[in-house]
Amino acid sequence: MDEKTFNFTKAKLDSLPLPQKDRETYFDKTVKELQLRITNKGAKSFVVIRRVNNKIVRVTLGRYPAMTIDQARTEARKQLGLMVTGIDPNKAKKAERAKGTTLNQCLEDYLSIRASLAENTKKGYRAIIKNHLSDWQDKALKDIDRDMVATRHKRIVDGGEAVAANNVMRCLRALFNFAHGQYEDEHGKRFFTDNPVTRISHTRAWTPEKRRTTIIRANELPLWIKAVDELRASDNNCIDESPALVADYLEFCLFSGLRRDDVLCLRWEQVELDTALMHPVIHKKQKEVITLPLTDYLIAILERRKKVQVNEYVFAGRGGDGRFDDPKRQIAKVVKLTGIHFSSHDLRRTFISVAESLDISTYAIKRLCTHSLGGDVTAGYIQMDVERLRAPMQKITDYFLKAMGKNATANIVTLLKQG
């Protein structure tokens, strides 16, 4: 008989040599489907193997000597009993784990599988769960019902966070939709067929959300730029999240009209100072790159940043990947100096409002603001060459400079502040 097949005993298993190759397998005479696998690192594991539905299935029972030989034989017979009836124990175990998936496990699976999600989106999901559903993190999805969801939504709304309440429910809805397609039993039957967040829609409990329309008015721009200049002048080192860096960042946001994340992610390899062009990556999921013109004012900002370059990012900082984080603390200083409340996105909104007030074509505005033209049939016939964008970009820059009292000759159109 093969020397690798014998009646398993403690003495025999303890005396087995380490294999020369990666792994060696031995077979039990008492339960013939029971095997002991030894790695060249010395790990010994009991395994049972049998064909299930015309497929070879291998089930790991446990480590020797933590699992005794008698225990291994008992467990092997149990698993073989399932396999004889056509059940794959591995799939059954996986299904059992999936059935008890917790909210936090679902979140991590979602973020892992949806790898294309932006880092800020991932942070946002985790923050929502931590801040509003922390007591549900270890709760199984199957134990979260419609009444619980409706009650939690109302509690958040009653706490004065109506918009947050909606965001929490959107996050929860996305996770249950993901769970619906992700987790199933060994027969392919889905565990989570109901999304409890539908209760919010059924009862029309979603709270109305007023879209922000805040901009910086023309008559506020001189005070705003004065505060930004003072911020820059308060720091001479121009690096590492200093006031000077923040001042350049704020001006770049306003004069470029780019989204906050597009500015923060801008790399030097995407900037051509000699040709006055930049190629920011927009729409992170599709990794779309767009080419935009640079005005002299933007080039001056970039040249200041270039002199103190510390890594691949134009606006470098202490972020995990070397990027600058949104400077809320420094923005607060400008707000305090001016009384003008604004966010990074308000600067983009101001850029768009100015562009519209100057009668710049819709297609040029969309291109400058990196909005998609795909849904517009007419836009499909328009090739918006980057050189055609230089004039409207300069027109917007001239408007800002004149409104700020710096220079340029643009006529100032009154922009009413909207709250």
C-alpha cells in the first residue's frame, strides 16, 4: 500500500517529515476521504475531499494538533454526509456568513468592490455610518427593518439635520441595493430581497432640500481679495499648507472655475506653463481628461507654486497621498475678516455666474466648467477647440480683476447674492 496512506495516529502524524516541496498530502485508512496536508513551513491541516455535483470539493476541517484525529474523523464524516446529498460545505459556510452580514461588513465590501469610488466618497460613506448609524455597525442587515429606518430618519430630521437625514438614507439605500446582488446562499438565492429604505419613499418622508446658490457678489470681491492677499502676506514660506498656499488655492479655484477636488488633485505633469494649458482629470470614475487654457493670472499663481514644489501635486500638503486638504480653518479666517461666508464650491459657482452674466456661449461655459456635453444633441456637432476657450476665459478673468480693483477693462455686471 502507498506509504502515504495509513491509519492516522498521533505518533505517526508527529513524526512526519517536512516536505521538500511546497506541500505533502497523507491519507487516512479509517476515513478514506480524510487527508492531512503538511506545508514546508510545518503547518498541518486536516482536509476532506469528495466530488459534489461532478466537481471536486475540498473542505479544510482544522489544524493539527489543535484538532485531534478523532475530532477530525468526526467532522469529516459530518461534512461527507452533506456532500453525499449534493451540498458543498464551503458554499454553505460562505452563505451562512453572508446571511449574517453586518452593516459595517457590507460597507467595507461595498467600498472594496466599488474600487472606482473617489476617496472622498469613501470617506463620506464611512463618516455617515460612524456619525449617524454607529449603533447599527455590528447589527446584521437582516435585523434592520423598515420601522427602524423610518424612526432613525425622523430622529435625525428632528435633531435639525434634515439634509444629513436624507444623505444617511441614501447611503443606507445604496448598501442594501449592493447587498441584494452580492449575498446569496449556496443555491444562488438572494438573502436580501427587500430594501427597508423604500419606506422613506412610500411615506414621502424625504425632506425637501434647497440647493445652495451662494456666490460672491461683485461688490464683495474687493474685500474678499484684500483678505486673501492679507492671508498670503502673513506667511513668507509659501509651503506646506501655509496661509500663502491657501491664498493661491482660493484664487485658483475662483479664476479657474474648477471643482475643489479637481484643483486638489492637479499634478504638475498636467500643467503646461509654456503653452498656457492644463489637463485636469475630471469625472474620476471615467478618468476623463480635459484640456483648458490658462490665463496669465493663473500662470502667475502656478509659477509661485512651482518655485516651492515639494511633490507631484500643484497644491501639496499633509494629506495621506501628499495632497493639500480643503482648508476650512484658513477659509474661516477669510470669512472672519470679510464677513463673506463662502466655501470652495461657492468660488466655482461664482465663476459660472460671472460667465453667464458676460453672455459667454452655453457650450463654452460648459467646457470651461468641465460639464459634460454628452446629453446635448447640438453639442455633438460642436468641436470646442481649446484655443476658442481662451477669449471667454480671459473675459471672465478680466471681470474679476476689474471688480477687485486690480486692472482690466471688463464691464461689471451686478451679481446679486443668493442665499
